[in-house]
Amino acid sequence: MTKHRKKRKQINKKAILLAHFGTTYPSALPSLENIRRQIQARIPGIEVRHCFTSNMVRNIWSARRCDPRKWLDEGVADEFLNVQGFLGAIGNLQDGNYRTIIVQPTHMYHGEQFEDLKSYVSALQSIRTIKRVWSPFEKVVLSRPALGTCGVEHDYTEDIEEVAALFEDDVERARQLDAALVYVAHGNDFFSSGVFHETCDVMRSRYPGAEIHIGMVEGQPGVEEIVAEVTGKGRTTVLLRPFMITAGDHAHNDIADDDPGSWKGAFEAAGCRVETRMEGLGSDDRFASIFARRILETAEDHGIELFSASDKID
């Protein structure tokens, strides 16, 4: 005899999870919130949440929760004070019946943090339950970082061009100062920094006459190589800016600190006058909007409808 089982159906809400490296600087958090704001403006009606992929950053915020009032009084939002890692955030979404989730990394490139995130998402996608109806997720998909990633669906060189088009203000300021324009990316000791070299080449082509360099806090070229390149061309003035989503710990300590070991200190020791621009790229509405476009493209790639008929915008 055939058993007749009652048909069941789970609630399937949609969400976007922003996977940031994270920051310990309260002054840098608005850059992350601006990314969410730009996404919500372009994709209304969809839940958008934050998580931090850096274990070190999350551990610092965890310790700060022992004195929450101090940080709340400084304007830190409760979501950041209690920030979760990817797995915690994804679990909370699933508990809330969000079963179709687009994970949008806000990392600059395909480095260590993105590779680990890719592994987590792949593992979640592999979950198979005996009864498909009780699968924890309908779809969990991973979008791509600012400077793109490998693959044939989206040409990473187009992603680089999109990012490189946003720096005319820096180029103009460097021209006024007769300065070399030096960006400092986070980089990584375990992954190639090649995409930053390509980005630098694209920026030099896009802004002829500007002297542009991109160095790494971790990886190559480092501070010694960039200082040698700049001074070797006879430059005595430098416009220095983090090529990072937020102007947090690395920006303030490794780049702009007055200590001789910082990038600013190294240029000054070499006889250069240094002007710093301590703004994370996420604070630029145009840059933040790039992630909204990445999400929309990822949704289309995976057949995820993010708009109702009444919500659709150009």
C-alpha cells in the first residue's frame, strides 16, 4: 500500500549577508553601514545583515561586550558590538526562515578571507537532508569581491575597470600637490597580489600624467619598494590613502601613524612631505554601490528574484 504523506512546505525568505573583514575602529564602521545603505536603496525590501570574517576582529569586539555601555555611548550600533562570524550569522538567518541567501563579500580581492568564505558557502551548499523539504537552505550563493575573481561568467578585468574609474578626486588632489598618489592595500602573505598590480596599471592608463602606486601592508610590493620607486623618480610629495574598505587599524597604525615604521613615517624619513586621506572606500557612495551591482548580477546568475513587480527599479 502506498503511504500518503501530507505535503509540507517551509517558509523561504530572502536575505543578503554582507561578509566584511571587519574593523575594530568605531570611526570606520560608517563605511560598512554605508555599503548596506546603498544596497538597500537599490534592492528595497530585502533583509541585509553584517558579519565579520576576521577572527581577530571578532575576538576584540567580544571582549568589548564586557563593557557595552562604553561602546554604545560612542555610537557603535548593537549589531556591530555583537557582531557574528559567518556561520553564526548564517545560522541566525536560517532560524528566521531566510533560506535563500546571497553572501556578498566586501573584501577587495580574492585573497585568504574570500577563499575561506568560499569554502564555507560550498559546504553549506552541499547539505542534503533525507526529506528535501527540510533542507536548511533553498539557495546559499556567493557573490564576488570588489576586484572580481576567477571564472568565465564575469570578466574580472571589467570589475577592475569599474573600481579604477572612481579615483578622479584623488588624482586631481595629487595634481594640485604635484604629488605621487600612493594607495596601500591590505594584501596577503599567502596569496598573490597580482590583481593590485593589474589595477595599478589600469589606473595609470585611465589617468595619464598621474604617478600612481599601489603597495601592500602584507605582501609585495611593500613600503620599502614603494618608497624607493617614488623617491627614485624625484618626487618629494606624496598623497597617501588606504586602498581598503575601511580606514581602521591598518590605516591608522600601519599607514598614517607618525611612527617611523609606518608608511607615512617611511616617506617622511626619505625626505617627502606626506598628505594622508584617511577614508575607507566604503564611505564613497559610488564604490559602495558596486556591491549592489554585484548582488544583482549574482541573483540573476542563480535565478533568484529579488524584486516584486512593484519594487522593480532601473
